[in-house]
Amino acid sequence: MTNAFHTPDPTSWFPGTPAPTGFHGHPGAMPLYGPQYQQNPAQLYREMRQRHGPVVPVLLEGDIPAWLVIGYRELRYVLSSPQLFARDSRRWNAWDRIPPDWPLMAYIAYQPSMLFTEGAEHQRRAGAVSEALAAIDQFELRSQCERIADKLIDAFTGHGRADLMSQYAHPMPLLVVAGTFGLSEPETLRLVGDVSATLNGGEGAMEAYQRVQVTMQRLLETKREMPGPDLASRLLAHPARLGDDEIIQDLILTMTAGQDTTANWIGNTLRLMLTDERFAVTLSGGRRSAGQALNEVLWEDSPSQNSLGRWAVQDTHLGGQRIRAGDALILGLAAANADPQVRPDSHDGPAGNHAHMSFGHGEHGCPHPAPELAEVIAYTAVEVLLDRLPDMMLTVAPEALVWRTSIQMRGLSALPVEFTPGYARSIG
């Protein structure tokens, strides 16, 4: 995400919370950035666990202190205790240390979306989104995913080479989700371009985000006059009586939150299947191992590495650490998945275990049934690609693949492959 969102007013703190007075000591803090984190976060998490246990003092970019929760049980406790660890970032006791151009500002700055709401207000808005998502026909969604996957593959199959991240994994979720909103195909294509520009950041991101908002406003105006079997229409008609601004913010959040996670889930799964000999023997068939690979990625190479964050409501203790009111906690989703206290047999693989933390937990976890819908998108994307390009191979050595620089996401910058050129399929 980008700096297109609101920056907190440092003179307006969360009601009832004292104004920041600077952070207390943070001895032994480990940086949650840099080459080691980018290339081998799993090893860094192991070192953190050895030195500090389940709750680790860390430094974010700019040497901003926070706590990284990497213990599985401790993470579940934090996510299950919103009365102690709340979501509204205006509680942070370090805002006086944060420059306006801080690289992580877009992830932490308060926004009027359901992401930062708490209590009854969060239940009202998240409940409406969950019910609207639950009405999506998963059989029709799969058919839609197959059509979109085929169209994307048609665009490069004749060349014999492709970057599966930029040409396939990234556009796939955006196209699918935009379609469920009730947008026309031309509107969907424009929205996909603007959302991609917003997520990538850089020059033009602010203007792209504003265009996304305008597109969503036009969508609501259209659906108010001509409702249909789509997400926008269901939110407009929901008994929660959401306002237009609320619906726009939550539609944008639904799209952007699901896009990056699902795209990297697809990419990480394809990387696993192209580089791990356990999957190589079934690569040409694909269907027997796609589900296993998708689940293994959620455990071992989760696209959702860390989530920013939660803020302590009061002084407390967690995992042997003293947490002060207003301290920031980073949710170590991937590290918790590897916690030896709950996975002593982790080297044997996760098999059919779905108790991972990759979709979060508690009232601010990924709203039901979003994980199921994301799985339909990811599974179909992998399955169709393996069916269409059964002999694809990496064009670089596995160790030469470059991971994106991100504290939250684990995903490849590119996944270059080559294959026998094919023909486009006729799409009805």
C-alpha cells in the first residue's frame, strides 16, 4: 500500500490515552529489515526465538522500536484479547518519533476503514462484509477464475517465456475480486491498473488511489439505481446501513488486502512446485499436488509474514516481556507457524493441518469466508497454469530468485519461466 492514506494528526491522540512521551528502553532489539530478513526470514526468526523467546524487541525501519510476537500461543492470546491489544493505531506511544515520510506510514496510519475499527463498530462493518462475501457462489467463482486464468495465459503462451508474477499471479486476484464487485469489464481493467499502481507506491500512487475512490463511488451510484448479484449491491442493502464512505473504504480494503496475499500465495506455491523435487514428479499432472503445495506454503513460506499491528491498551506482560501502554506489537504470523512448541514435527511437513496463522485469528482475522474464496482463486490459478504449461521450467537458478523488500509480505519480485509455446484458447 502507499502513502495515499491519511497521516495521523500528532496533536490528536486516541481518547483516554496519554500523549506520547517517547519510547522506553529497548535493549537487545533486533532489526526487522535488511538483507537477512529479506532473503532468509525463517533463519532470523529462529535466532530471535533463541535470544528472546516468544516476544522479541525489534526495530522497524528508521530504528523505530516495537515488539514482534513469534510464539504461537502468545500470538493467539494477543489476537483473542482485543481489550488488551487493540487495533486503533492512534494509541501508539511513539508517534512523536515518526517522520511524515516514514516508509511504513501507510500501513500504520489510522484510516477510516474496518481495519482500524474496534468493538461494536468493527462487528457491524466486518459482519456486513462477511455476509456479503458469503453470498458469493463458489462454483461460479471457480468458473470465473478459470476464464480469467485462461485469458492471462493466452497473452503469453505463444512466446514460450513469461514472468509468472507480473503476467499471472499479480493480475489474477485483482481481476477476480473486481468482477465480484459488479464492475463492467472496461471498468475492471482500469481499476486493476489503478490498484496495482497504488500497491506498488512511487510516483502517481496518490492519483491512482484517488481514481480508485472515484471508481468505487460511481459503482455505488450505479448499483443504487440498478442493484445486482454483486458485493457492492449487497453492502448497499445490508441491514447494518453502511454509509457510502464506509462501503467505499471497505471495498478498497477487501480488494487490496486480498490481492497481495493471494498473488504471493500463488507465486510462492508455483516456486515450491518448480524447485522442490517432491513436487517435480507430479508437476506435469499438477492436480494431485496443488492443494498440498498451497497448504505447505501457508505453513512454511507464508505470504503473510507479519502484520502491523496491535497497540497495548495498558501496561501488561507477555512472553516474559514488559509491555507498556501504547507499545506497538507486530504479529509474527510466519514465525508463529514455525514455533517448535506447537510444531515439534515441523520438519515432517504440515500435511493436512490447517491450524496455521496465515489468515490471522480473532475478530480482526481475515473475515469469513475470505480465506475460502482466496483458496478457490489460488488453487484454480495453479491448477490451470499446470494444465496449460506442463513443461515449464525456471530460467534462473532457484537461489537467484529475488524476494521483495517488505516487512509484511513474502513474495518474489519475479518468477521467470520458459515452456513449449502453445496456442491461445478460444474464450467464450
